[in-house]
Amino acid sequence: MKRAAACLAFLLCGIAACLGPAEPKFTVETWDGQKHAGALRLEGDTVRVGRRTLRREEVALAVQEAEATARQAAGAVEGLRPLSDAELARYRERAKAMAAKAPGSDSVQCLDYGQEILTPDGKRIYRYHALHLVLKEGGRKAGDLTLGFEEGRSRERVFFARSIAPDGRVQWLDPATLKVATPSQEAQFLDTRGRVLSGRIPGVEVDCLVEYAYEFLNYNPDVPDYFFPSFYFQGDEAFLDSVIDVAVPRGRKLNWTTRNMPPEAREPKRSARGGYDVYRWVMHDIPPYTPEPMMPHRSEIAPAVHCSLFFDWDELHKRTGGYQRERIETTSDVVSLAKKIVGEAKTDDEKLAAIYHWVQRNVNYMSIKGSLSSSWAGHPASETLKNGYGDCTDKAIVLASLAKAVGIEAYPAIVQTNDEGRAVTDIPIPDANHCISLVLPNGKPRFIDSTASDHRYPYFRSDDHGVKAIIHMTGQLLDVPVPPPEDNLRESVQELSLKPDGSGEAVEKNAYTGEYEAAIRGYWRSVAPALRGHMMQQYLQRRSPGATCTGFQLSDADDLAKPLTMEIRYRIPVAATRTRDLLILAPPAFSHDFPEAALQTRKFPVERATTQEMRTTLKVTCPPGFALVGVPEPLAIHGKHLWFEGSVTAAPDGKPALSGAEGALTLRQTLKWLTRRVPPEDYGEYRAQATQIAGWSDLKLVFRQTKAEAGK
């Protein structure tokens, strides 16, 4: 069920004749505000409500009656109606034709119609009317209604909901069966107002049509002008008619932008209805998108429209920036704490590192939402410090306060994380889900994110990389840079001593930076020290069956001021496969695969969270009496998106046939993912290079037993 955009409407549909002896009652409202109650009958161009006959175009709203909904029907502004039998039949026919073109879909969404209304007194109404054709068992989920709202701020109501079997039998949802519940709260998120209205439409089976309409009313908005409708016209099922109506009081100007819309659908059709100006966007017969490995978020690829009442950022900067300024505090307690944290640190970077690590570890993440000001600008720094917890915005406010207390500029930065798609910033919209920090050591801008607890300064979460940051306090929209690959590095230096029977002993020493380091640090911090050796043994078993860990050392995972390092010693019973006079070695943990390059062609970009670099040096000591059979040719690829160099170097004198300690081989490879995103036009080159790298790194080294040794 969609909650995304739209307003008043030109009603798309007629009114349904209720089949069966037990017909539900409806309250019908006309455009001039009159209300009539009774069973619905469609007779040509007229609608019968009980004994009252109306012209079809007179009807604005039809709400299925029950004690709960009848009381709420009063005050409806505009509305929706059930579809007529003829319309249902046409939709079924169209849906069957679309399903034939998109095999594998669980359902077809025949009608995807939204209304977004801003009332003259600042309330926001969202109405939605949907019709689905269920094709497979998975499509039966269309009959499950789950609608969220906030107690004391908003409410939901279902106008009507029903299933229509292929033989025309209709089963209506009884509104009295709808339940309101408090959703379960995650440990780090607390929303005391959150509620869920839910119910199941009866009779939903394969080949049924499922129709419902509901309304979400925000009757207590924080700011009446904060009206930002959005609507998406594509999903993982086909859409036949996707329509959004956005209505604003007559004379109010509406700003909008579209994404991925065909040229003919970008401009809205404008009209007037009652006291509203209505903007309508329409798309028809939209096939589902086919998922691809490592593709961008749906919000970035689907056709969409986004709206705002603002034509510049000044109002949003002024309001949210004002809240933030009030909450960044340099009280005597804050100043005293900041000086204690930085200690003897001299440079701005040293001071910021100390503050960053302290906030990461001492302000626990917990999100408690209330008003707009606390949601978008957090709580005062002193309050968060007293509580010892806060959400991303609270932590950014605390970090800015502590930095300011030691003379360093810092500001909260509002972002949309890159796993949720590219934020809309070409018109003023608060399209964001996270808050990080802009800091200026020695006046040079840098972004950090204190919500994660395992990133060593100056590294920060990879889902913040390459996004737009809104700095309300300075009135700026800035690009968060994508760090170079070496800022997300795993460097591994390994030694493997092969035995004549194919077994081996290995030593591996690893060092890390950035996101890679944070992930490794976070994992081992979650494992009790007494269990770490056992967990490493399990890892080695997965990587090299039968391997036995003989030593494991990890630097202090709790010390964010120092790089994380690791040393592993282990034995492998079958490091190389023995075949007659040959030993065939596949170097452990040396190959690379590229699942994102599996497709011949791609419609969507390849997208990673960030860049990355992996350096591996492996020294292999040949077993006595064996000699290497040839040295693989080196591979060098210096592409736009991939950088790779791999080589196998024989003994110092260059002879590939040496054995024993003098016959050590050195394998080196460095792989860099240079960019976050590979556009479709670059995919062919990327795929070819990835295939070469995967093939080379999956190398096999062959050692042959010497004749003299074989004779023995």
C-alpha cells in the first residue's frame, strides 16, 4: 500500500453493485456536501443510494458504513468510490494481458491512485484507492491492510475493502473487524505515539480482484506549510493506471520535480475542484522493473514526482537551522567535559579524534521522537549528555557542542544515506533519513558520523559516502565526498609453507582502515574474548576445510585511537592436491568474484556503498623435491572503475624450477574499486575487466616432483 502523494481528484471510478443478499450500507456524499445512506446500486449513469437517485457525476465519496466509520464520515472533503462491474471486467482483461507480458509476477496492480490534499487550515489528507489482480499465492498479501498513524497527531480510516471472485462473488471487509495495535519497538527506537490499523480482506484467493480505499489524515501537523507529496509510478509488479492528484488551496503555488518520467508525463494536467487547484500526473501500463545485482534503491530508478510549497531553501534553513543553534550549547559543564576529553591534544585533528571517539562510545544510540524540532534538530546537548543516549541528530548536536567548546567549527549535516537512493535536492524538500557532522579542523571541511561506534577518526560510515548534505545552519548544500580506496583497505601479508603430502602451515597478518576496519572491529567486539579463538577456528574451517588454528592475536578492538591488526597461524591438512608427481595449489582466500557482473547487459547502474582496496602478498615455500611448473603471466588493469595488478614472482634468481626454502614464490595482487557507481554505458568494459580479474585471481600453481626425488 502506497503512501506517497496526491490530492483531490477526478474520480476514476463508478459505483459497485453489491452482490449477494447481505449488502453493506454506504454513506454517500455529493460534491455539494449532502449525505445519503443505504445500499448502492448502479443504474446506467445514475447511482441509487437507498431510495435516493443521484447522477453519477454528483457523487464525491462513498464510505462503507459500520458504527466506527459512520461517525468518521462527517467532515470528509473529497473521496473515492468502489469500481463498477464493467470497470472491474475491463481491468481484469487488461491485467491478464499485462501478466502474459510479465511472467513470474505475483499480481498486477490495476489501479494505483493517490490523492494528496493540503486543506486551507493546514491539515494534510492522503487518500489511496487500489485494485489488484492476484496471480499467485504470493499476491494474496494484497488482502492484508496495515496502515500506520500517530496517536494525537493523525488517524487512518478504511473507506471500503473487498475481494471479487472470478464468478463475480463479492466479500466485503467489515470495518468493525479492523484492529488498532501498538507496533513492537526495536531496542534503539522508541515511538510512544505509533499505532497500526490492520485487518484482512476476506475471500482473497488466486485470480481474485482485491479493491480497497483508505484515508490518512494528519490533523495536527507541526508546521502547516510543510507539505511535501511524493509518488512513485513503478514497483516489482506491473501497474496499469498509476495516478496522483495533488491539491492545494486555490491560489497557492506548487513547486515540483520529476525523475525517470517519460517526457509526455512530466508536466501535470491542471484543473480546479471546489476551492482547490489540482495537479495530476498519470502513467499507464508500466511493466515491473527486473531486479539486478547491486542496483540502486527503487526510489532512484522508478518514475516519480516530488512536490513542495517552497521555491528556495531559505525557510527550511531558517527553521531547522534555528532549532539546531538553540541546541548546540557551550555551558560551563560542556566546556569542562570537552577539555577533559581532549586532554593534552594539540592539533584540531587530535582534538576532534578524541571528541569523535568519545561521542561514539559514550552517547548510546536511541531514537525517541516527539515534535518536529526534536526529530529534525535533536535535543539540547546538555539534555543528551545527561541522559547518556540520543539519536543521530542528538549525537551530531553533542559533537558540535564539544567541538565548539574547544574552538573548532562543527555543524549537523542532514543526509539521505546512499542505500536509500539519491536525495531530492533540486527543489526544497527534507528528503533525508540521517544526520552526520560537518567539522572544520583548521578550517578545512570534513565529514564524520558518530552514530557508528567502531570507525577510527577520520573514517565514517560508508552509507554516508557520495551523498548530498544539507547544512541548515550555514545555508549550504554540500557533496559528501567518496573517500579514496585506501581509506577502506584490507592489507594481508601471508606465508604458506607447503609439505610434500600437500599439507601446509600458514601465517596471516592483516591490517585495516575505514569501513573494513570498522566492520572487523565491530564483529570482534561483539565476541567475548574467551570465544574469539573458537570463532576464528570456525572461520578457518569454512575457508579451508580441516584447517586448525594454532594461534590468533588481535590488537585492542576497544581502542579506537589505534589501527586494528590481526595475526592468524593455522595448519591446513590439504593445502594442495597431490596427483601422482604433482601438487596443485589454489592459494587460500586469494580469488575475487564479481556477482554484479553476471549479467550480459544491465539496465541499471552497478552501485557499491563506497570504494575499496584489497592488497594481498602471499609467500609460498615450495616443498623439498618439488619445482614450480611455469609462472603465470602478470595482469595489469587500470580502468575507469577497476584497478588491478597481479603477479607471481619466482625465486630471486628468477628460476621457476627451484625447490625448498630457496624456492619461495611471492604472489602479489592489489584490487581497487575506484568508484561507487558504474553506469550502464560503462558496464561492458567493467564486466570484461572483472572477468579477467576473476580468472587471474583464481589461479592454480602446479609443482612437479623432481625425477631424483621421485626415484627415492
